[in-house]
Amino acid sequence: QVQLAESGGGLVQAGGSLRLSCAASGRAASDYAMGWFRQAPGKVREFVAVISRSGSNSYYADSVKGRFTISRDNAKNTVTLQMNSLKTEDTATYYCAAKRTASVDWNFLQSGYGYWGQGTQVTVSS
């Protein structure tokens, strides 16, 4: 099994940037597609971005496309979410998730994740 730990959350003004990191341990991250999800208070958890296990494919929710970038370094077992031009509506707890698959199919990679981190809080002030 893989264990995941997020870091990098914090408080930032609208228009600013944050960089979230997810460190995988226990099993090679290269065995997993890695995703970021978020959950705001009173709302359901939503998909943000995903990257295939090789890093060749990445997909984004429409709400973050063009502002967020997901990347991975399999040698370091890390996945990063670079968040630019942050908006107040990006405020949420952000979770890193892993899914053991070689698939690059967009629909398949949006859900069905079996491994989750504890989450890191991102707060964007106006």
C-alpha cells in the first residue's frame, strides 16, 4: 500500500500562488495515477487534477484549467500542484490521492481512488 502526505497549504491573497506537494511512501509512486481533490465546507469533494503514472497525461477540472499545473517526480515519489491566480472560491482542504492504474483515460481517472492523504488547508482571502 502507498501512504500519502500533503504539504504546502496556507493563507494567500486572491491572485497569489501556492505550491502543494504530496509525498508518497510505502510503495513506488510510479505504480499509481495521482490526483488532487478538494473539499470546501458544506460542499462535496471535487476533482481538481490528475496525472497518469508516467506523467505523460494530465487532466484538470474546468474551474482550475489554465491556473493550476500538476506534475510529478517519480524518482522522488512526489506529486506537485502549482496553483496560480488563486481565487477565493479555491478555498478548501486539498487532498492527494492515488489509484493503481496504467490508464490514461480521462473518465476513468476522475474517480475510484483508494488511497488518500490527510489533506492540507488552502485559504484564499479577498
